[in-house]
Amino acid sequence: MNRTFCKLPRILVCGPNPSWQKTLAFDEFRPCEVNRAKERDCRASGKGINFARAVRTWGTAHPAVYQFTGGINGQKLNDWLRQEGIESVSREIVGETRCCTTVLCRKNACMTELIEPSPAVTPDDVEHLKNDILSALPDADALALCGTLPEGSLEGFYAALAKEAVRMDKPVLMDSVAHFGETLAAGVTHLKINSGELLTVTGASDPEAAALALLNRFPLQCVAITDGPDKAFIAWRGVIHRISIPPLSGVRNPLGAGDVCSGVMLSELLAGSDPLNAFNSGLAAACASCLTQYAAEFGRAEALRIKTEMRTETVTPLPPDT
């Protein structure tokens, strides 16, 4: 455990499926051929870690990430977090923490992600990590549920954490589709999801109608939807706000941009921003992170500059089918 005490609002970040991330950059990547990388970088990553990194960079809240780690990759990941100064609580498991590889093609400005299978966790592993988080909740200001779950006995894991946080009147942001319906029903207050995921988990064809339907069905305050460089939108108080993102020049690495959006959004919510303004800040930080070489890293000043170039359109759609 790497623990730093501070007076900033405290966010518990449940990111149970981290990765040791290898990034390889190529002048041109050609599938089915021998490719020699021009640049190589390795570091701790995964949705929870990227979320925590963004919160720490934004500077208005303090993150503590909770996760499973194991093997040599797990040790490297924990060592990296200590060096980076990100507070973490890692439950050691028998399996090896996965190593995921990002392939960046500079010529086409595209990214390919290779994801290893996750190590399995035991019921004891799950119970220990859940208890670690539950014991820390009373002193926290918010809970974030980030990413996929590893193989193992994790039915109800996210839902149990969300239910307890809501009982303590703490906001819960979910950036995941794991056990989607049961977790939302447990009391998630803010959902951040990308458009493709939203359509997949709801079976809908219109993401805006799907978002409004989720607001009607679950005790959510807002549903924030990203769609890469295309328009984002947020459903809040029965209204859709569409946000136009300015074109970005010099994109280097979009990995982790969605996690950055979530981390900054929750930070801003805790600072008193309304959901629309908080989401706009998150989107701007996500854009800024795409301009850096390393996943989930960005400059706050650059994010604030980008935010001034974003445009919001508010529409009142027809009521969704229930």
C-alpha cells in the first residue's frame, strides 16, 4: 500500500483488472509483416489506474486505486505506482497480472490494442478486496467503478460496493459495463460509457434514446456518452446536451482518453460543478491526453484551452420508450 494523506476530496477507485502496459510506436504498421518499433514504453495502466492518474493530474481530488495484482507484472505495476505517487491498495493473487500491448501507427494515426486474458481470482481474493474498499468507504467522498472484471466469483461485486456507497450518501461513478443492470440498480449515480458500449448493452439503435431510457429506469443522475472524436452527449434532467469537440492536430496516443474523461468528471463533480460542466472538463482533458505520448497523461492548461473551443447544443428529445 502506498498511502498519502491530504485534505482534498478522496475518491476510492475500484479498478480490479489492471495491466502492465507496453506501447510500441511504428512509423508505419503493416499487418502480417515484420514490423520494427521506433519507440517503446512500459508502465502501469488499466482503467482504474488511468482514472486515478487523471484525478491526480487535475489536482482537485485525491485518488486511491484498489486492484488485484500478481506475479512479476504485478510487482512492476506496484513499483511504478509508488514511483508515480499514486496511492494504491493491491490484493495479491496467484495469477500473473496481464500485459497489454498498444500498437501505434504514426503514418495512419491509428491505434491497435492487444489485450491478454486476465488472471482468475478466487472467492477469498474477491472478499478481501471488497472488504478493503468497504472499510475505506466511510473516510472517502466518492467511489468509482472502473473497467472489466477478471475471471472468478465476482457476481454482485460492483453492485455490493455501489449499494454501500449510496447508503453512505456518496456519489458513485461507473465507467464499466460489467454486470451492467444489477450494478446500476444498486444505486450508481453517474454513468460514463462510450456509444458503442451503450448500444451493445441496451440493444438500442439510438444512443440518445437509450441514455434517456436508462435515466428513467435506474436511479441515475446523468448518463455521459463519449464517441471518440465525434460529438459527445450527456443526458441530465431529461434533457440531452450534445457537445462538439474541436478537431485535434498532432494526435499521438488516444489510449486511456475515456478513463481521463471519467476521472476529471468525477473530480469536478466533487468540486461543485454540475454534470454538464464536469463532463465538458472531462472531455477537454481526454482530448489533451490524446496529444501526449503516454496513456492518460495530459496538461491541465491544454485541457482548459481545448474546453474554450467546445460547443454545447441542448435539445429536448421525445420521451423514451420505457
